Amino acid sequence: MNLGVIVNIVLVVVAFTIGFFSNGFIKDAINENAGSGSILSNNVTLHVLITGPNDTPVNNLEVDLWHDTTKTGPPDAAISFTNSSGIAVFSIPKGGYLIGFNMNNFPVNFEVPRETPVSVSDNFNNATIYVFNKV
């Protein structure tokens, strides 16, 4: 056999072996890290905009998330705070949620909105909640 043919056969076998083992390794790494909050998880982004009178953003407001099957208790899905633009950002799995607020630190000059249901189903989700001055 020609030396070039032997080298080509060896290279094909090595490439096949590396591909076989690395493919299994990558699949194992993805399965091991799924749901751990890593970049490999299936989380999607939810943006919740909180605006007050005259569409002014409400900043530094605690926004709470519950799974839509939860009826009482502290938030069981996530907690975030609004930024200066009035937006709270969540990285959560797809599903149904309820958006609510912490009554202990909600601004006293605003009415507390009812819990708002939201369905998170793709890579970019938005919800807007308006708060009104107390009368």
C-alpha cells in the first residue's frame, strides 16, 4: 500500500473517532447543564414595563412572578426590580405566570394593580402594567 493511502485512512479513522466521542460529550454537557441557569438552558426573556401617570416609568419597583398554578405565598418563579426605564427583566422557562408586587415596599401613592397573567412562549416576551395614583 502507498504511504499516502495509509495516511488518508488513518486521518479518516481519527476524524470519525473524534467526531463520535465529541458529539456524545456535547450532548451530555447540554443535558447536564439544562435548567441550571446556564446559557445552555431553555430560558427565555420576559420584559415587564411598569408605567405610571403620563406614561412615566416607575423605577426601582419590585416585580414578582408566580407560576400560574400558585395561589398564595411568596413569589415562586422570580423577582426583579425595574430599571430607570421602568423595565424589569426576567430569564425564565416558557410557561404561564402571574405578575404581581410586594405589598410591603409598593409606593404608597399608587394603587396596587391586580395580578396580571402572562404566557411566556418564545424568545422575546413583553408585558406592560399601568399603575395609577390613589384617589
